[in-house]
Amino acid sequence: AMALSLLMYPVLKSLALQLHSAVTGSYISGTHSIAFINCLNEEIAKDIARGIMDKKLAACVNILPKTSALYFWKGEIEESTEILLLVKTRTSKIGELSNYVRSIHPFEIPEIISLPIDQGNPLYFKWIEESIPRD
């Protein structure tokens, strides 16, 4: 019984937070995330962004223009230009988003980093919720 209680704690906590949010209309910090994905060029960035949207893994993907990058690769300092994707999604979709991007990204080790959203416009979060199906 104790082990079952410990295993059920995350599920029960999540349900309690969702109920609290529904009753009070408050935002649960970390429910949504922004993922950062770097791409080699604009064509690849648009293809990845379109795939993300087609699979309903995000409510919005911003494609930011060229950025300069300096990084270590195989022991050497490399320099390149990249296109940055900002992906707004449910935190629960980050694993699926990461798996999808890794499956199609041309980089050997694509950058896929996510940060939970702490606060923001409640109406924007509602729009994200309506745009992305629940798990």
C-alpha cells in the first residue's frame, strides 16, 4: 500500500493542481514550456517547424533570423550561422517533440532545450491549451 501511494503521488498531485486551476482560474507554473531548436538554415527550420505544427506538438513556432554560434565540436571551436526555432507547447509534449525533431534533424546532435514557463498571460495559455490536444 505504501509503495502504491508513493507511485500514485505524482498523478494525484497533478490532478489536484488541475482541479485547483480549473476552480480558481489560476495558472499552474510549468504547465507550458518554450523549446529552443537550432537549425542549419531557413529551409530546414521551416520544414521542422511545419512538421511540429502538423503533428500538433506546438501551438506556435517562431522562426528567428540568423544567429552566430560559437561552440565546441570534436575538440575544436567551430563557428556557424543558425536559425533558431522558439516552440511554445505543453510541457507534457516535450518528450514527443524532442523525439520527433531528433528523427528528422540533419545535425548529429541537434540542440533541443526546453524551459518551463513560470508566468504569463492566462489568455495565451488558454489558447495553447486549445491548440494542442491533451496526451
